[in-house]
Amino acid sequence: MGWSSLPVWATFPGTRGFFMTDKPWYVPTPCVMVCTLDDNDVCLGCYRTADEIGEWVDADAARRDAILEAADTRMLQAGREA
């Protein structure tokens, strides 16, 4: 059994303490608890689309990285610094 198959400790925003996860990777959520969607279904807090927010829980690390890249692009297009 390699390191990547071991559970990891992870923290989650808005919670206290640590939680075990059996996922060999962990990309924390970009959620900043400003869950308001604009007319294009983009969150004004984290700049993920509603679909991206919904798929986050089951997304692997590569998909999460792609979601973060897209959110950063949206944030820059909105005139905010990533």
C-alpha cells in the first residue's frame, strides 16, 4: 500500500477540527460562504458555476483543478484579483 492510498486528514471551511477522508487527494473547496448566483448561474463568492459547485464533491483532483482554473478566469474577467 503506497502513500497515495492512505486516508488523509482534512479540514473543511466552517467546521472545527479535522476529518478523515479516504480520498488519496484533497483539494479544498474555494467556497467563501457568499453563496449567491448571478444571472449566468455563477457564484459571486467563489466564481464557480452552479454545475461546478454540484460536481465538486465527486470530482477528482484533476477536475477540481480545472474548476479552480475556470473560476479564476471568471474572477479576473469580473475585475477581481485571483
